[in-house]
Amino acid sequence: MMTSFCSRRYVNRVLSQCLSVGTFATLSLLLGIAPGISGGYHTVEFNSVAYAQASNVTNEEVTKVARAILAMEPGRQSAYNDIKKLVGSPPNIICGRPNTLRSLPKNAQAIARNYCQQSQKIIQSNGLTNERFNQVTIAAQSDKDLQTRIQNEMLRLQSN
């Protein structure tokens, strides 16, 4: 029994840490309309800055952002790994800045573009504009409460 409890506790802790790191990495680099892939942190990245007050973020928006992040994550990981196989350590890629894509081989550019397009669709399919998604994620960078709200919502969504 003790081993089972420790194992479950360990798995929950690791899952929580992975979600936290993924969430914070993704949130920290979401800055504009077109996402990108960041090599160092394996994250989505946007290219225009937008700000929002955390107090203006509704629970409904938190849910929409959490759903979008969870939906984007498998594609982000896949795109990053595919590009990594082609070029080694991918550079910081920002889809809204064509010069960051041009540094990649053509087949890697196609992977990054596809990911960027899919991310935009995911954001919109979750009932958010790209601008509002960016506002919320940027606000979460400096607001611990908003970060916690988004993380908790992601955990809730994953447990259902």
C-alpha cells in the first residue's frame, strides 16, 4: 500500500510539474497573433505584445485559455521534435516574423507553418480572438493568481 501511495503521489507531482513548466513556458512566450516554436523552452511564441489586467479575466476566459493551451501542446511538442530531428537544436522560431522561419530548411519551415496555423485555429475554436488569448497569457506572466487559475483549470480539464 505504501509503495502504491508513494508511486501515485510521485506521478501526480511529476504530472503537476510538467503541466506547470509547460504552462508557464507557453504563457511566458505568447505575445502576438502567429505562434512560433521556441527551442530553448519548447514553447509557443507570439510576436506582438498585448496586456490585460488579471482582474478583467473572467472564469470563462480562463477556461477557454486553458483548453486552448492543452489543445496546442501535443502539436507544439510534435512540431518541436520534428524540427529538432531535422536541424538539431531548433532556433527560436516566431511565426509572425518570417526571417525566423527562413533560417530553417524548407521541410522544417513547413512543419513550423503548419503548427502556427493549427495554433491559431485552436485559439479561435475555443472562442477567443488571438489578441485576447495573448492579453490573458501575458497578464498571467506577472499575476501569480491568474497563473494559478489557469493551471488549476488545466488540471481540472485533464481530470475530466
